[in-house]
Amino acid sequence: MAVVATMGPEPALLSARPIAGDVKPVTGFLQVLVSGLLSGGIYAVVSVGLTLIFGVLKLVNFAHGDFLMVSMYMSFWLYSALSVNPYVGALFVVPLMFAFGVLIQRILMKPILEAPHVVQIFATMGLSMILQNAALLLFKADFRNVRVPFAASVLQIGGIRLSLVHVVAFLVAMTAAVVLYAFLQSTDMGKAMRAVSMNARAAKLMGINVDRVYLVAYSLGIALVGLAGVFLTPIYPIYPTIGLNFANPAFVCVVLGGLGSVPGAVLGGLTIGLVEAMTAYYAGSQFQQAAYFLIFLVVLVIRPYGFFGRKGAEVAQ
Amino acid sequence: MLLVGSILSGCAKNQASSEPIKVGTLFPRSGNIAMLGEQAWRGADIARQIVNEAGGVNGRPIEFVDADAPTSQAAATEAERLISQQGVKVIIGSLTSGNALAASAVTERNGVVLWETSGISDEITKKGYQYLFRTCDRGSDRGRAGMRVIADAVAAQLNIPASQLKIALVNEDSSYGEAQVAGAKEEAAKLGLNIVAQEAYSSSATDLSALVLRLKNVAPDVIFAVGYINDATLFWNQAHQYGLSVKALVGGGAGYTDPQFAVVEGKNADGVLAIDMPTGIDSSKLSPENKELADKFRSMYLEQYGGDKVPLSAEVVFTGTYTLLHDVLPAAGSDDPDKIVAAAKAIDVPETIMGWSVKFDETGQNTGAQPVVYQWMNGTLSLVWPEKWATKAIEGLPLQ
């Protein structure tokens, strides 16, 4: 029932000898700030794919969290069957997820792109249920864990502790966001995607192969969430419904940042991570989730297009 | 008049003396928790086999009328079916609290007894139902046990008077965690323990670092934590990452007794205490009759179903069912629900194979059902408290 893949003994980067109750207010604040940002980085890396899919295809991918789960299982199986370090495994998982995205887009998304929103919503929700239950059927509900030697390692800078695997995930998130942004700004396909996200009909009239853009954007979004999954694998247990824990905050991040905006998704992720951490630290952890849902509500009322969204982007065209 | 009546009813009894007595069973035999539900049913069934072998209920063999409740909606409809179509007057259930709550609503309004062997939600006995009895412990009892083991054994191990220990309560915020903590707070007040913090968090949280940092500010000596396996490991991992040092951790069931906990935590699991129902109690510590019964049950189970250890679900349901079939129904004399209720209220069984005594309070709760405390060491969980059932002493405190 317990399935855990391990790789030898586990040295920590530094021997984290705990020191009880020595947290001064400033250190405490800085520590919470840092861990909030790191946690926000995780939300950001899950959100960039979601925002891309929404921005270009105007499709809310309710199965986003479940694609995350799929990539985590892929990482796990590579590790447990072939002893491939998850970070190295990314080289296999990300292209595989891209291919998976192509498959799903062609079979499921393409036929319903012109359909009413209700149909699209149900299609992605149905996909979500299929993915979760397929995983449950194939892999059972048991928790899988990938125990890399550095999973527990902690960096210490000043008096501030940073979890190594979180730092790596954060760096990957920022790099992926920057690369994606550059891609969207500078490459032809990227510009085509932006054009399609602004006005698909006009883009078609300009000679852009909108169908191809949809395919690439969707698959790229799935590949990105696959990347996220790889870097979450050393941190979290893997089970069929783990996607939900990340998908829900990801939706909030994407709306907060502006649907379709990559910098927005990053800023949204960092904001949510910070808000969660600060609320939990100063008000109590029972308010952790409530705080960011409250922000979500406020944003929807005051500025529904989020930080960087285009006015009207949140409304169906 | 009375004489005639009793002669007539005596005659009726004799005529019916070999007629089977029907008892319903309602467990999730299919669906998500089919495995545990099936184990539960098997426990009940072996109790039936043992009692029938010994002559049944006053000479009448017990016959099960089985129903499958994969969801709580099914529990309600199947309870209805058992009652109206099968004429069942007493039902053994439920494994999950959801099923128990759904089924009990149906049984109560029909005046049928629900014999609850395994659902632990406090809610179940809080509805004022007259026809419901629960043989196992409740969530809140685990909280109480947590405080008792701290006051009793942990304080002694740490060489600190119990009243001077700073205790923090940390729980996942569903009714499971909340019930345990409610019990803990109640007991802590009685024992004069110092609760310095109570933090609830959502079990779907992806990050508990702020919670850990908040606890660091309070610097508790002991933490009583309730969570499921994913948040329990997240919490304990982050506690280590952020340098939250405590002298002892007492986990309230589920996550902390899960085999995965030791697998994920490795060395960090050593010394962690965890509360759960008593399972696989060393039968030589029981009375001679219970030893015989325990050994018989276990060998019958393993013979019929294989494996090398009897699962907890089977054991707890066996214990509850055996009490019903062996102690309550014979005293009731029939399957008349009111007679069963009267008989149940009157029983006082000093010991069962799980070590529990059986005596029901006015809400139908067995006050003798108490959880026990285990401790992790080198990947194994051993029963360490209360001393009566302990196989080892508590060790490894304070935690390193």
C-alpha cells in the first residue's frame, strides 16, 4: 500500500538543528515574506499555463489541476521504475505532456471551440473527472512519494530558512515565465498567439492559421503545467485528486493577474502566496484560504480584468 | 389475564424457538471504500458464525440480511429497503460516519435499531436518537486520550510537571479535526493542562509554513496534531524545515497512524505518538474467555480470508457485532427494537477482545470505548499507552 521511491540516505544541506522560540518580530516577518513568495512561485508556475490557454483559446481549463496530477504521476513512475531524478525527468515529461495536450486539443477541444461556453465548461469538467478516475483506477488512491535526497534540505541565509526544493521550483517558475513572455513578444508564433487572443476573427483575416495557433497554445499550456508538476513532485505526495489543491488557487491567480497575461499570472501567484502566508501568520491559519478568496471577490467587483488584463478580456466575445 | 398472556407468549416463543432471527448489515461493499467495507462485513459475519455455533440467540440462528451502501445516499435507501421490504428490526453498520448519519435518520424514524460499530463522528450520538447505539469510540475521545497521555505519560518521560507543559493544538478544519480538538480542550480543562495555541488549517493547504512559524513564536513543548496523511506529512516536514522544535508530538489518528507516515518521514517519525483504536491487542493480556474468543476470531478470519494480520475494520466491527449477538439479543429475547434498546441500556460487559468494556450512556455511546496510543520507532508502530495494553514503554522523548 505504501509506495515510495527513494535514492539512498538523505543528507541535509545544512544540519537543520531546530532552535525553539527565538523568532524576533522582524525575522519572523521576513521569514514569512520569503516562504510566502516561494509558495507563490509554485502557484505562478501552475498558473502560467492556465492563463495562456484562457488568453488564446478563451477556454477555462477546469482540468488544469488534473493535468498537473498526470505529470506528477509521470515523474513518479520515471523515478520509481527507472530511477530517473525528477528534475532530469522533466526532459521526458514536458514533451510528453505537450503531445498529450495535442491529443486532447484535437479530440476534445477543437470540436467545441465554437460551441456555447456551457458546453466548453462541461467538457473540461468531464475531462477532469475522467482523468481523476482513470488515475484512481490505474494507480489506486494510495499516496506515492518521491524521496529525493535533497527533499528536506534547507538553505540558511541570515536567519532566514529556505526550502531548497521550493527555491528550485521558484526559479523554474520565474525562468519559464520570462521565456514564455519573450516567446510571446518576439517569435512569430508568439505574436500570432497574441493576435488571436486579441481578436481571433481579425487574426484569421490577417492570414494567421488560427487553428494551428489554438493547437500550439493549448499544448504549450499543458506542457507548462507538466513542467510545474515535475518540480512539485519532490515536495508533495502524489494521488489522484492532488490537482485540486493547486487548481483552485491557480484560478484565483489567473483572474487576479488578468486572464491571458503571463506577467499577471506570475504577479497573481506571488500575491496569493504572500497573502496566504501573511494571513496565516498574523491572523491564524484557519483564515489562510479565506483571505485569498476574499481578494478574489474584491478584484472581481472592482477590477475584474485583473492587474494586467485587457478591459473586456474577461467577458466572452 | 397476565397468566394467560404469558402462557401464550411462552408458546409463541417456543414455536419460534428455531426460527432464524434476522439482522440487517449495511456496509460499503462496493465503491471507493469497498475494501474496508468488505473487511467490516467479514468481521460481523464471523461474529455471527461464532454465536450460531454456540447455539445462536436463545436457540435461534442469526441470519444476516445484507445491503450494500457505497455512498451515504445508498445507505439511506438501503436502510429503507431493509426495513420496509425485508422487515428487518435491527441493522449493523456503518464503517463511515456519512453512512451512519444517513442510515440512522431512516432507522430512527422507523423505530428500528442501528447498531453502530465503526463510525466515529461525534454527530452520530448527538442527535438524541433512542434507537441508536455505538460500540466504538468517537473522534472527541481521541482528543481526550491525547490530553490524558500527555498529562500521564509524556510529562513523566519529559520530567516536567504536566501543568507546566505548553501544549499547542493543531488540526485540519473538517469535523474530524474539530471534534478531536473539542474533546482535547474539554479534557485539558479537567486536567489543568495549559493550552497555549489552537490552530486550524485546511487539509487541502499546499503550504503550512506560516502555521509552523506562528507556532515557533509560541514555542510549545508538546503539539497535539490531527490531520490526514497528506497534511500530516506536510506539517511535520515543514516543522523540520523551519526549525520548529517540540519535545513531543501526539498525532490524533488517521494521518499519524498511516503506514505512509513513517515511510515519508523516515527518522523524523521516531518518537512520534499516535492515537487510534486498539487493534491486535496481545490476547494473553485479556481474560481467559476473551483470549479464547480473540484467538478464535483471528484464526477464523485469517483462515477464511488469508493475510497475516486481521484488519482494524474487521476487528472493530466484530467486537461491536459480537456484543449485539452474544450479549444484547439474548437478553432482549427477540428482535423487538424496544426490547433491544432496553437490553442494550442494561448491559455492562467488563471486557471485549479490543480491551473495551461496554456500557452505554443516555446518548447510546459506549463509554468504555477508549482509543489507545501508539508510538513510531524505526518504522514500526507499537502500543505504548495505557500501560494495561502496552507492548512497549514510551521512549525517545524529548524528540531530537
